[in-house]
Amino acid sequence: MKRKKTKTTKPKTKRKSGLTQLTYSLSEQLQEIVGAKSLTRPQVVKKFWEYIKRHKCQDTKNRRLIVPDKKLAEVIGKKPIDMLKLAGALSKHIKK
């Protein structure tokens, strides 16, 4: 009886890209929302979405629209914004 050869696999290690390692300084308005002075870009987006969901800032019928409250209006503007345009609005408040 022949034995099947099994492949030995190396344990996979997570590689961090350059964007996940860099910490950025944030504007005062964004600091109030995320609660930190400097974060990585993915952390900023995660905390930003936590704020949006906690304060129910999404439109009830069209969940893609973000309806800003007083604090969010300082960062993204007073008009409702599509969630895909959030990155552009956030980039104005993130500095190296």
C-alpha cells in the first residue's frame, strides 16, 4: 500500500502594509469624534464608523447616506454624504 505524501505548510503570518503601520496626526474636530490624537488610517475609519452607528447618523431608508450631527458636520460638512465619499472628507483632517 502506497502512502500519500502530505504537503507541509508553513504557518501563515499576517503582513502589515505600509498604510496600517503609519500613525497620522488628526485635526481637533476629528479627535473629538475618534477620541485619540493620532491613529493609523484603518483605526480612524473604524472609530469613525463606530461613532456613526452609536449616534445613528445613517439615513433610515438609504443606509448609504450619512446624515451628520453637529460634530460630524465639522468634519464632513452639513449636507448628507454618501458613505463612499467619506474617505475624501476624512483625508482633509488626517496629516502625517
